[in-house]
Amino acid sequence: MANTVGGVLSGVNPFHYNSSSPLTLFLFQACLILLVCNLVHIPFSMMRQPKVISEVIAGVILGPTVFGQIPNYTNTIFPASSIPGLNLIANLGIILFMFFLGLEVDIAFIKKHLKKALAIGLTTLAVPFGFGCLLAIPLYNAYANKTEGARHIKFSVFMVFIAVSISVTAFPVLCRILNELRLIKDRAGIVVLAAGIINDIVGWILLALSIILSSSEGSPVNTVYILLITFAWFLIYFFPLKYLLRRILIKTHELDRSKPSPLATMCILFIMFISAYFTDIIGVHPIFGAFIAGLVVPRDDHYVVKLTERMEDIPNIVFIPIYFAVAGLNVDLTLLNKGRDWAYVFATIGIAISTKIVSGTLMAKLTGLFWREATAAGVLMSCKGIVEIVVLTVGLNAGIISKKVFGMFVLMALVSTFVTTPLTLLVYPDSYREEVRKTLAKSEEGDGTTNGLNSEIVGKSEFNTHLNSLEDVSKYSISELVTVINTTEAISPSLKLLNYLSLGSSPKSRSSRQKNEASLSRTTTATDSTSKSNVFKIKKMVHIWSKSIDDIDTNLSVIDEKSGAFEGITALKAIHLRLLTERTTDLLQSSSLYNDDPHFTANTDSLLQIFDIFSHLSNMPFSSEVIFSTIREKAANIATMKMNPTDLVLLPLKGASYEYRGSPVLIDEKYTNFDHIYSHLLGLNELSSAFFKSIFQTLKANFAIQISNTYGRLNADRFKKKRFSLLLTKPYLTSSDYLGLYLLLLICYRDGFNNDNATCSIFINGQNTDFTRDLLATFVGHEWLNESTVQITEIPFGTKSSRDTIEKSSFIETVLDIGLSVTDLADIEETTFIIGEDLFNENEPFSEEVRAAIFEGSNHRFDTLVVHHFSPDRC
């Protein structure tokens, strides 16, 4: 004992299991299991596979199949005497998992889709169950009751268990797959979600029945008693206790809390443990009691989400992976050493997958889905995953199946789970899903059931989708602005920009404003060769804008007509793009009741509430949505949103200033190159390396990336004059340049109404000599364009006279060297530079000038707005 207390310094072997101090070896086992689980999950996560596959495979690797072949490995790392300790932690984890699974069951959701849920859920359970009964006959004759000293298992018990193993569907894994494939709100996804709940509940009841039959096979009377007691316990929990718990939580205002109180959490855990204890002592299994307890927790005000968020981390990170790894430790594939064994493996896999797909497809088709939709539903229902492993582990521990049969069915569970995602993508690709959405939208329009907001926006006018000239700019309008909130810190910069782009509630008449100066100022750094034309243009500007107030009033109708394109953003949609993790909280929220209604405003999301208030103050139509997405799928989720070609999708991103928050010493740290800031943007905003390339190539709408490098400054002066500067880097203008010009003029127009303390400027390439003349000619009747809103500066970039001095500089560097002193931009941090982006290739995420603007913005701490115009002609 003294040596034990002394530890390794006293010569104690830490790998020798000591029953008086079991924690030592357990800590090493837990670290080893968790390490291998996460290492194995790295390649499988890239293939969109759920983590349960990695956890079971990790157990197989650590078990007798792989590492167990090393001499003395098993006796040293996983001695038989230490397994009870692992099982204790693992079983505690699975009890909590079953409790969370009960929380996921949405009775209201089932009622809403009851007909289809019952039809598909029961069919995909009954057909595989029948084939499982047939498969049980040869399996029983070949493998049951072959171990000496083991208890005798009746065929009826074996048959029910095998049939249940073939027919169950893994609801938690199913939820995650539906989220990752963006099917959670699709018609097929909604049907599968409801059917999966029904399948899961009935499957657990049948498993409980097989356990009861196994526990009381010596006395049929005991079987009846156990069934009756279990049913009575369920009734007690589901009716009096459920309503009593809800009433208490309402009376104590617990449901109104942002987080459940420790007392309420303890009481609910107490209810769960009592239920698990009761079902265990009557001979069923503690997991069923935990599942029943999860069903009684009220779902009001998303209380189950709040409760799960408080409880789930340690079980999901530690306990549950240990459970599945221990299940893998029990898999010994070396026992499958005969051809007959592998024949049964392939037969089991074939029956489990094919019966689910065929039955699910046919029933889904009968309920009104298209053939490929129905096939996708059948494929998704064939997913086994977590639930199958739990079922098999329960059967192994109960002595119903042998280790050889256990290994066969674990392989079946892994294969059926692994093929679910690729098969679904094969039979139900994005292109076909888009066709289904269009077909359903047309049918809704024919029935007069189209969304009111979209109908109002689309029907209001035919928006001009082309931006090839200044004339197009004067007529252009944005039908809806869609802001995608990826992080909480992006809210403030996004709202600031929206404030400049939206017109506001009660604009004042422009004609009532007195203006001392009525000329458009154009500032240049021109060479001698261009000075004559510049003087002519300035004179022309003075002539055009030197009108009296009476003249303006006389032509007020013309002004109103021509400035109609600059009425501001007319509708706002906010998308909260939440990261989909392994947490049960995400699955609960993504599969909650409101998510099956595409027209529902997700007003329970605190971030979206902020935009709801903003739109209310601005008198704008508002809609919102919450999308759960993995990092890899963020671009695809944005690109597949339903929108018009004239919508503008705004993605605000955290920029350079966020890296140094809380570290004032590093505030002058500079980025060395674009790759440095680019990798920082991706990591800080949780974006994949191919995000920008994918979003610009696949999104069928205008897009703007707002990189905020100034948010969070300690000494920011909120009353300083804000400036928006447009960079026209080329001698000619592209469609994205025109979009940037439209946004700048929109800010000018809006600022004139509401006095937002902002000024605008345009930096043009010196070779574009006709820009100012053409701009004035196009907007000759727009009196809101004056020297207080727009300053135009010519930058001698790329010209012969400037080549010797700035040949190696980018356009933005030239602006910073020359333009700032001319336009008096002393406060560079108060400036947002707008730049258009048209060119994208496979190797570089941005063009050279845009890369330079992003890079300089990160080092000089100004914001950058990269805009891209979508033209339907390019499709």
C-alpha cells in the first residue's frame, strides 16, 4: 500500500490495475481512447461521416482486432479487471445520451406530419423487421447457444432482437446528415425527420420487449408483469409528472430564463436517474428510463435547447465516445475466420440497406414525393449509426448474441451509416433539388399560396439586372438586401452599412433644403496634358448645377422620377449562419418545429432580433432565417438560398483589428503579405479555403464582402465624419465597378436625406478620362449630386508620366500616397474603400487590385467592401 501511495517514484507500475486505486489506469485509457477517436475522425470528417463511425473504429483499432494482436497489449492497457470501470463511465454516458434523445422527440412536429410519418416510419420498420425475422433462422442455427457455460437463448428472443437490429434508424445521426446536406427544410428532409422519430420510438419499444423477453424467459407471467409495470411507469411520467413539471417551471419562471437554474437542472437530472433506476430494477434497461424522462421535459421557449446546452458538453466529449469505443473493444473481427461468417456479413448488410431503401422509397412515393425524392428518403432511413451500436451493445451484455454475431452487425452498422451520405448525394443531387423547388414553387403559385413578401417584391416591378453603363446605374435597384451573419462581432459593422444604404422612414423633401454651393467638385492630380479638359469639365459642372431654387422646384417631378432608383434598400433579410457542431444543442435547434416553415421569421434568435428592430425602425419588410452549416458547407448554403438576381448578399467579416484585441502592445503589428491576412480571415471567420471561390462562382445574386478592420477600437470617435471611397482601378468600368458606383451614389442620396455625417469620393484611373463627363451627362437631372457628397480624384496610375515612380505600386497604394492628401482623408480609419471584383480563377481567391486593397486595409486599419455583380447572361 505504501508503494501505491508513493506512485512511480516508489517503483509502482502505473499500468498495473489496482482495484483500490482504479482511477490511475482509467485516466490513461480515457486519454488513449479520446486521442485515437479524434485522430480517426480527421479523415472521416472530410468525407462527411458522423463521429460515431470514428469512435467505433477507434475501439476496433484499440481492441483485439488490431492492437490486441500485440503481445501483452490487452493485459497491460485494457486488463479484464479494469473493464467494469470503463463500462460504468460508458453506461453513464449512454444514459445521458438517451435522455438527450428523448429531448429531441418533438411530439408537435410528429402531429403536424403524422400521416406521412406513420406511413413511412412504420413501413420502414415493418418490412426490415420481417426480413430480419427470416435472417434470424439461419443465424440462430449457426451461432446461437454455441458457447459452453453460457445461458440458453430461446429462438423467439433471438429473432426479435435480430429483427430490431435490422430495422432501427439512427435518429441523431439522421438529423446531422440532414443538416450537412441542407435537407433539414427540404420536403424530403421534413418527411424523413418525422418518420425517423416514429421509427426510433417504435424501435426502442421493440428493443425493450426483447430485453424483457430475455430477462423473464423462464416465466411468461413475469414478462406480462414487466410489460404492465413499464407501461404504467410511462403513463405516470408522460401525463401527471409531465404536466406537473411544466406547471412548476412556469410558476417559478424557469422557462423564461436564458439558462436553466442549477436547482431546476438538478431536479430534472434527479427525475432522469430515478426513471433509469426504476426501469433497471424491473428488468428492462436503464436507457429506457432515461429516454422516458427526456420525453417529459417541456419544449416551451426552447427549454430543451437551453437544458441540453447546459448539460451536454462533458457527456458528449468524454462519456459517449468512451461508450462507443468500448463497444469497438468488444469487436473481434478475427473471430470471423470462415467463409460462412463473411457470407452472413454481406447478407446482413444487403438486407439491412435494401429493405430500408425499397420500403422507404415506395411508401414515400405513395405519400406524394417524386421518385428521386422518395429514393433519397429511403436511403436516409437506412442509416443505423449510434442507435444500432447501442442496440447491439445491449444485446451483447444481455447475452442474447455472441461476440461473433456482434462483430457482424457492427460491420453492418458501420457500412450502412457510411454509405448514407454518398448515396443520398448520388440519388438526390443539388441540381435535381433545385428543379424540385422550382416545380413546387410553380404549383404553389398556381394554387395562390406563394409567399406574400416575395410576391410583393417580385411583382412590384421588373428590376434591371444589367450593369453595363452609367445609364444602367441610374435605373438600377436592389430588390432585397440579404445580410449573412457569420459571427456575433459582425453585427455592428453590418448595421452601420445598412444604415447608410436604407432610406429611412420619413425622408424630407430635397427641394426644401437650402444649398450654398451647387456645383460638383472634381479634384485631380492631372498632368499638363489633361489640364485643359479638366477646366472645361469644371465649367460645365458649374453651369449645370448653378440653378436657382425656383428652377429646382419647377422641375421637381422630373427629379423625383429620375432619383427613383436611389430610394434605398426596400427589403431586408437576415440569415444567421450558425456553425453546425457535434453538439446535441445544434441538432435540437436545427430540427425544431419552426424550421419546417420557410416563411417563418426566426424571432427567437437573439441576433436576428437586432435586425428585426432595425428593419422596424427603418420601415422595411423583414424576413429572417437560421441556417446550421459546417465550415465546408457554408458557401454552398449561401449559394443555394432562394433569391433574385438583383438581390445583394452582404457578408460582414472580422478583419485585422480582431487579432490584437486585448493586446495593445501588438497594435502596430503589420501583415507581411496577402497570404498572411487571407489565412487570418479564413480562420477568424471559420471559413473554408475554397469559400470565396465557391461563393462567387455559384451564387446567382450580387455579393458584397465587408471586411471590418476598425471594430473594437478603444478610442474610436463615433462623431467623426465617415467617408466612403470608390476605387475604379481600371481604364474601363466592369459590371462590378458599376455596382460599386451604384452603392456609393445610393449612400450619397440617402445621406442627403438623413444627414448621416458621411462624405463620398471616387478615385478613378487617370486613363479613364471620360468618366466625369459621362457621369454628369447621365445624372444631369439629379440635384442631390453635389460637392458635399461626391469628390472625384484622378489617379495617374498606369500612365506614361507616372510609370517611373509608381510602376510597382498597386492602385490602392497610389491612392494612399497621393489621393489622401488631396481629398483631406486624415482619419483613414473612418474610411470604407469600395472596390469591384470580376475576375476569379482556380488559383487565386481575388484579383491583384482587390488583394492589394484587402492587404492595405489590414495594415492601415480601414474597412474594405468588395462587391461583385451577378449577370444572368453569364449563366
